Amino acid sequence: MVNPNGTKTQTAGKLPEKVINRYNLKCSSNDVLIFPGAIKHIKKNHEQIFLQHCHHIPSMISNPDYVGQNPKTKGV
């Protein structure tokens, strides 16, 4: 679970190997990190939604409904 009151970088979830392989991602780990500044931003703009659903974030990352790549940054 993402701690909505966390003040340190947290592991928000684990990206599935099939996503890493499909997009040929170069990463040393499949951990997806969320930084304190991102939590602050989300809470500022979407506090109630974030607080209601922050416990779903690891599941959404590990079992995504959709994965895509921005066509403007393809190959980057």
C-alpha cells in the first residue's frame, strides 16, 4: 500500500516482467517508485480520490488494464 502520509520514497508496486519485456525497458528492478513530491501533488489536486484508492495502487501497477507508449517519445 502507498502510505498517503509518507515522507520518503516508497515502492508503489512491481511492474510485471511481460510489460518490461514488451517495451524493452532498461531497468535494474521492476519496482515502481513514488516520490514524496508526487504524493504531495496528488493529494493537493485529488486528495479524496487518492485517500480512497491509494491501497489499490500496487494492484493497478502489477495488473494493468492498459499499457501504452506515448507515440511522441517512442524509442526514448
